[in-house]
Amino acid sequence: MFDTVYKSATIRCDKNRGIENIMFKIKSAHETETKSSVGGILDSYGVFELCCPTTLQPPCFALKVNNKPLVYVKDVEHKNAKVLYKPVKIVPWNLPTELEKAENEQALWKEIRDCIWEHADLPNENDYDILVAWVLATWLQEKWQSFPFLNFFGNMECGKSRCNEVLGKLAFRGWNATFVSPASLYRVCDQWHPTLLLDETEPMLKNPEMIALLNASYRKGSTVPRQTPQEDGSFKTEFFELHGFRVLSGTKELPQTLRSRSIVFHMRRAVRRVKMFIDEQRCTTIRNKLLAYRFDKMLQLEGEGCEGANPKVGLGELEGFAEQLGSGRLAEIFYCLWKVAPTQELKVKIIEYAKNLDKERSEELASSDDSLCLTAILRAINQGKMAHGLILLNDIAEEVNRNQSYNEQWTNRKIGSLCARLGFKKQSNRQKLTCIKWDEKLIEALKKDPRYAICFQAEEQAPPTPQTSPSPPSPPASPSSDWLQDSKEIQT
């Protein structure tokens, strides 16, 4: 067994003399690499995190190792990975000062809830418990496979920015980023995985790259490739993992892809008095308790996705949770919130909140373009507008546009696109007109989809027996030669 590894080799070659010389740069297997860090997991035996016990000295690490007391150190050596971690000197979030134990998890929950309640006025009383669970879940980031987004949506001066501020003070590595570009996020999110809080998102969400970046950060395993220029003029492909918790606040509705990953809070102006300024000292105390909560929970190695633990642990529980809610996406959003709830009462409250959110989304989907298009298809079928198993796009458009204003009329192109998205196949009839093909299996599948349940509620839809095209009406009989006599007979 060799005690060294080859790091690189340079080969000088001459066409007449062959290989002239080989020089190896050799690195010892015991050599330690130095990296800047804000904290992390040391396999299954320790956790460390950046903190600042005193303003007179630069940040250091709070280190907790199994069966050993907490220590504050200037660097942390990960012996298994042969890495020496040095603290980052400046970070864009508020650091804990020192560990402080909470009385218990219920007391910590109440303290966070009271702090949020004093600083922000939310439309629903249960919203505060959801935010508390979200804050706690951010401090156990490594345990989760997916990360719910929060969306504070409403008019101006209704408390959106205030929610961002207070959550930024309490969340794990909470970074309130303003007017940040996608290019400036890749390395920060990949190296530090902060809780990213974006306010006034209107201009940001006009950028497709920003939307793609946020979509990719919803779940672990999604990577974004980027080309990095090298000193010799070449390019190197780097892959960035951007996962983490996100808060998006603004006056415009999020794109559908982001909205499906978010818990949306419809904000309004405060109807009770809240604190005008953030209580910094109180938030610092809670952060200190949250850091102690993180150390205790991460060293227990429970849940899934924690480094050093089996990532499949807890997946059966997640699947059962999804079955209970009736939606996989809903389970992804609320699982980590449900998991951190310290009492059964709070767990039940989170489940009820999730079910109510699902009901609201179903009602919204009833007016979505897909649902309106499916409803128009079913109406066209009921009116016998299908021939040879084909339905004209014109007939569907007639049903959709029946109650639409002139400026809101749907085109056949839009209807064809929506039909394809629903799963119908397009086809031309004998007159070369575009139709969709009736698909009984597809209809049965759509009936089982809760998103389209309202389309089938009016009556059970079933296609009529396919018939040939209706025969044209017979021409009127020509008048008889004694048409005047016929007229008189009718009058009598």
C-alpha cells in the first residue's frame, strides 16, 4: 500500500527522442486541505456553526461533538475528509452569539411564535404556527429532501417586507437579499445554502434564469451547470447545488411553477398594533436557542437526508404522510413542518392547514385554463358534437368563448395547446379541420385527478356512441303546380 497519491503529471515529449522527462507533483495522503466555511456536519459525530461571541473579535466556530462539551474554536479539522475549515470573516446574515438552551421545544415554539406575532400581523391565526414550524425546519436543513417556499403576496404597505425582516432574523443563515442577480447567487447558495429571502420580486421574476434557479432550489439533487473560465483561456464545467429554504414577497402573483412550491400568505394592512422596529436583542436570544436546538437534533441523526445517515430513513413515513394528505407535492411542502412540531396537537393543526390549502388550490384550479378547456370539451360531447371519435377545435372554442368578451376570446391555437397539455391527441378530419381524438382511458384518468374533479361534478360524463357525420338536411320540396289551391287549403 503506497502512502502517497499522484496529484498531477507533466510529460515532455520530443518527436525524435520520444519521452524526454516525466515530472510528478506528489501530495501526501496525510496532507490536509484548508477551506473557508460557515459551518456543517462532521459525519455522524459532530456539528459546527459560525458564531460571534464578542464584537471585539472575528467570528469563530461553535463546535459540538458527541459526548463532549460545547467549545468555541478558531478552526475545525475534519480528519476523515482531510480538510481544515477556517471561519468566513463576513457573511450577509446575523450570527448567533453563544449557545443558550431553551426550557423545552414547546417553550421555544411559543417564544418564536410570540416574536413573530409582535412584529407582523398575519391574516390567519394559524399562519403563525406555520411560520414557527418553518423557522425550526430551516435549522435542520440537512435532514430534508425538499424545502417549502413562503410567498407573502399582497398590495403595498401590507406587511410583506416586515415578515421578510423578522424571518431573516430567526431563520437559519437568513439572508435578506435585495435586487440580487442570478449570477451572484450560484456560488453563495452552493457553498453556504443560506435561507434566501427576496423582497420586491417583481423585477426578478421577469428573468427566466432567476425563475429556473428558484425552481431548482426546491429539492435536493437538482444541479445547475455553468462554464467557468480558466487561466489558460479554456472553460471548466461546474455544477452548483442550490437547494434551500426561500421566501418570496411581492405585489404580483408568482409563476405557476413557483406557486406550486409555495405556501402563499395573502397579506393585508395591519389591523392591530405591531412593533415598529425589530427587537434585535430578543431575536439574538432566540437565534442562540435555535443553534442549541440544531446541535441537539442534528446529533440525533433522525429524519432523512442528514449527512452520515441513511438518506432513505423516513421515506416510508413521507409516503404515508403523502397518502394522508392525498397529494405528493403537498406532502413535500408540509412534511418538514409537520416533523418538527413538538406536540400531537400542533401536528394535527399543520395537517388541517395543509388540507385547507389543498382545497383552496382546487377551487383556484376550477377557474384555470386547463379546467375551462376540459369543461368545454365535455359540454361539446354532451351536445353531440363528436363524429367518428373526433371533436373540432372550433366546437370547443365555441363553448369556451360563449361567455367571454371579445378581447378575451380564445384562439384555436391556445385551445389546441391546452388540449395537448391535458393529454388529448390532435388529428385532422376529412375536411382537413383540426380536431382532438376522444380517449376514454384519458377521461377516466382525469376523473381521478382531484384538480379536475369540479369539471365532472355537474353530471357523470360519458361519450355518446360514435356515429357518422350527420347527413345534410333535405332540400325543401318544390312548390306544386297548383300552389295557389294548396295555399287556400291551408288557410281553411
